[in-house]
Amino acid sequence: MKRTLIRYRFKNGSPEEWHRDIERFIEAIDTDPELSGKITYRAMRTPEGDYVHIATAVDQAAADLLGEREFFDRYAARTGAVSGGEVDVVPLELVAETKTRA
């Protein structure tokens, strides 16, 4: 598994519109015949207004395939716009986890 943390503060635009953009991105992943079931994407917001997204790919090939999609480029550009260009993308290394995933 390949996991990535995306972290930023929302600075520009309408939060409601941004949430719809996130939902469309997730729907595009879920309906892509080559990506469905291979990528998990969760978007969360802290009480302070920071956003934290966690992307999990079954392997590097799935992550690479996502990066080739036009909808990924559009979403990455939109993320840059709403964050004022300040986005942290951090690869994560799993240390341990529970057997049941929520």
C-alpha cells in the first residue's frame, strides 16, 4: 500500500463549492474502471479550517495511473487554487494499524 497525506489551509473560494469538487474527484476515482477499488481517498477538515486528505493506493502502479488522469490534474490545480498554493504532500509509512478499519 502507498499512502499520502495532503494538508493545507482553505484560503480562496466557497467551501461548499470546494466540497462539491472533492466529491466529484472521489466519484471520478470510484467510477474509473481501472482505479475503482484500488484507490481510497478521504477528505477531512479540522475545527480550525485546515484540510487533511489521506490517499491510499494498493500499489505504485495504481498511484501512477491516478496521476495520469485528466481529472487528477484538474483537481490538483483546484487544490492549489483554494489553498493559495500552499499544499503539503507527505508520503506516509505505515508503522502499525488495527485489524478493523473504520
